[in-house]
Amino acid sequence: MNYAAILHSHALFWLLAVILFVVTVILIKKQKEKPAKIVQMTLRLMYVLTLATGGWLLLQYTTSNTILKGILAVWLIYVMEMITTRSKNGTLTGNLKSFYWIQFAIALIVVLYFGYVVT
């Protein structure tokens, strides 16, 4: 496939993942369990598609920067999954809540920086 097509697909999957993450958190907060579960499963599909397109890009252009981008992306996905899962289970409270949200903010900023500024 074309590099530009994969790159744009990858960026689109990331955008959709962040949007679905926000929607999932809002639905969980409003205690809408069934819609939250559906959106969370769609979010997990976006994780898989993002990792697949990112893996393809990594295989095509293996550099130390792309490897670092991949590691940072997995960290961001981990934090997003922990926030949604722990919020749903009611175990995301107090300092742990702040810990994960700060990690999310830092990881998102760093991933965006490495994704668009560092080549």
C-alpha cells in the first residue's frame, strides 16, 4: 500500500481512538453501562487498527525515532485502557485517578510531539 494512505489511516485511527476514549469516559461517568460497553469495544478496535497501521509504518521505516514513537503509543494506549477499565469497575479513585490522568496528558502530548514534530 501507499505510504501516505497508511499514514493518513494511522492518524485517523488515532483521532477516532481519542474521540471514542472521551465518549467512553463520559458515558461511564453518566453510568450508561450498555452504550459505554459498545463504545469501549469500538475503542479497542481502534487500538488494534492503530497498532496494525503503526506496526506497518514501523516495518517500512525502522529508525530509533519510530521505535520510540511505537513505545510511547503503547504507553498511551495502556493509560487510556486503564482509565476506562478502572473507571468502569469503580477502582479509579483518589490519587490513582490523578496519577492516570496526568499520565494520559503527558503521554498524549509526547505522542503528538513525536508524531508530528520528530521525524
